[in-house]
Amino acid sequence: MRGRVETRSAWAVFAALVTALGVGCGDNAPPVATTPGNWGWVPVPESTCDEGTPTGLGSNLAEGGGKNLVIYFSGGGACWDATTCLVSNRSLHGPFTETLFNAFKDNTLKGSILDRGLANNPYKDWNLFFLPYCTGDLHIGDADQVYTTGSTTKTIRHRGRANTEAFLARIAATVPEPEQVLVTGSSAGGFGAALNYTLVRSTFPHAKVFLVDDAGPLFNNDALAPALRTAWAKAWNYDAVIDSIDPAVKDDFSALYPALARKYPNDRMALLSSLRDKTIRGYFELTPDAFETALRDLDTTVLAPLPNTRSFITSGEGHTLLSRPAGQNSGGMTLLDWLQRMHTASDDAWTSVRP
């Protein structure tokens, strides 16, 4: 059963007013103060998970300073109604605590691009930030929904966009003038990185910025069921986010990539995916063949014509590539080497690779 949208808190209303007036909410945010060279947890009281508790962010600052940033949006599914949020639990729910982050740090982050010990990691000397996910809305929601199933009623706070703004305020206070910024994430975080790219870009307008969307393909709307797209829009109330990029994206999700390329013609952007990603095709309610068809169409008709956008596509139905980039191969190249080329090679030397 679909629920009503609760009135937002006084803080949320105030934040929206401040944003509308063009005043930076994060101007007075304190910088992160974790020990350089080590992962630490930073509480962010302005944030909230879906059940109402605040969360924080993970920080691993570069030793000796450093002017480059990795901003990584974490994944964890998505939910948009009583069935997906309460019954099948298709997203990671809150609370997202320091204990949970430590589990990610000790397991999921090892061997990933957020592992300083990974051989040939192009980001080993960068400032690393891990943005948690506990709102079920691809990091872009702005609504409190009341969902009911049977005798159970719960309020789910889809507050991903406000959380992203709060996290970025802390990051910007810590490294206010970065030279290079990688905006990235996997699965729900891949979608979040792409959909929040303009927000990050406006936070660091003078930096050289890169986008790597891992397992978050934004297909042409013709590939997705209208009822599914409508449910996402109603549950997450993301129109303001989309409109800030280009209103055309509401009618065609794949229009996001050309829109970003027009706004930031010198930025290099990339999509990573397997041909038949089993996890994402499940959320999209697509067969393996239909997912592959939609991905190939996105790759050849939307991404390939863009001058600074590339794809790294592997065979099979695996999900996410950045967690083990040294072991991901396509076109005779590892993903780790391909990412290095993204930062250092000429346009001709950094090319899309496919199975």
C-alpha cells in the first residue's frame, strides 16, 4: 500500500529555504579530523538514515596533506513501496553506524580502489571519503514516506540528497580547494555518483573532476516499465535533483550523460558494467537479454558519441567492478590500468573496452 508523504522537519524546511536563497549550508561545517593514513568514522548529525537515526562518513586522509579527493558513494539496493521497503527489504536499512562502517572497511574495501595497499592503485595517495547509504533512494531522495503492509506501518525517510549535501559540506571544509576529484560509487552508489555529479561539481568548481559510475547504468526510459519509473519518482521525490541537471532526464534517464557532457565538456566520465548484471537487471525487472540489449544501446548510441565519455564492459553477469579492479579484465586490459589511463593518457589512448 502506498502511503502519504509526511511533512518535513523544521530543519529540512530551513535547509530548503537556505538552498533556495543561494546561501551555503555547509559554510560553517567543521573539517574532518581523522588520523591521516587510516580509516576513521566521522559522525554527521545533520544526516539521517531511513529509520531516523543520524549516520556519518568514512574518512582516510592522505598523509602529508594532499589536494586530490575520492568521493565514493556506497551501494545497498533500493526500495520504493511497502513491498520493497518492508517485506522483501531490497535496500540496506539504517542505522548505519561506526560498527557497520568498520565491517565495510575490514572486508569490502580491501582490494578496492579505496585500499591504499592495492598495488598500482592510482588513488593510493588521494584523500579518500566513503559516503554511507541507508536511505533506499539512490542518494537522491527528498521525502518521508509512510508505508503499510498488513498490521505494520513504518516511516521511511528517503533523505539521500540532504545526506549528500551534509557529507559534502564536511569534505569541502577539510579539502576546500582540491586539484582533482574522483566522483564514484558502486551499484546504488554508482547511480548516486552520476545523479549527484552536478552537486559535487558545484562544490568544487575549480577542480579537475572525473566521474566513474560503477554498475549504475541509466538506460533509456523505453527499456524500463513505466509503472516502475513512476513508483521511483513518487517515492523519492527527486524532481528537483533531475531538474538541476536537465529536465529532459525525467523522460529519458540516458539523457543524463549528454547533459553532463554539455555542462562539463572537459571532464572525463566513465560507465562500468557487466553485460548482464544480475543484480541491476533484477531491480530493473529485465531479462538477461533485455538488459544486455539496453546496455549495448546505451553504450553505442549515447556514450560512444560523447567526446570524453568511455565505457568499461565485461562479459557475464557479475555485479560491480571497483571492489576488485585488479581482477577485472576486458579487451585485454585490467580495470586498474584503464583507470590509470583515464587520468594520464591522451584521448586516443583512453578508449572504451568491451568483451
